[in-house]
Amino acid sequence: MKTFADRLTAAIEATRETHKELARETDLPLALVVEFCNGTSEPSPIRAHRIADVLGCNHNWLLNGFVSEGRDSTLVRELELASLNAANGVVTLDRDDFRRIYTLACMSIR
């Protein structure tokens, strides 16, 4: 996932949060959360940290797209590959399986 917006959207989908719920839980304006998801705006590191805390995912991954090397970063890369394959019509995991695994991966690399 190349952009903050891509990663944020994936994390929101994985946790089944709505934009409105995320805005309320992070104390950010709903319009700003939508801009982050659309890629028309990017948060400050402090706001990205707050969003990651609410979504339960790794702060570095959400903001920069990487995590420290090791077992967990390999899992994230495998999930990203599965996501890209699914976007190109090559389904290796169904959407619900992907969400469950993705959420667990994000939580494990915090």
C-alpha cells in the first residue's frame, strides 16, 4: 500500500470503523478524516499516532508504510501482496479472512 490514504482505508476496513466513528474517537473533524482517506490531506505525526492508537495498528506502518524488520514485517508484506493480488482479480484470501488476519497483524506489530 503506497499512500497513507491506502493504509488508512485498509485499517478502517479491517476494524469495521466508520469515518464518523473514527472522527469521534480521535476527536478530529469528520471532514478531515474523509480528506485523509481520500488522500487530499495527510495528518501530522501526532494525529497519525492518535488514529493508529484508535485503529489498533502500528504507528510507523500507518504513517510511513513500513515496520521494523522481522517476522511481523514479513507478515505485513504477505498481506499487502494478497491485497494487491485481490485487487488484480487473483483471490488468495476472501475479504473477511483478510480483514481478520490484517487486524491481528496490525495489533501484533505495535
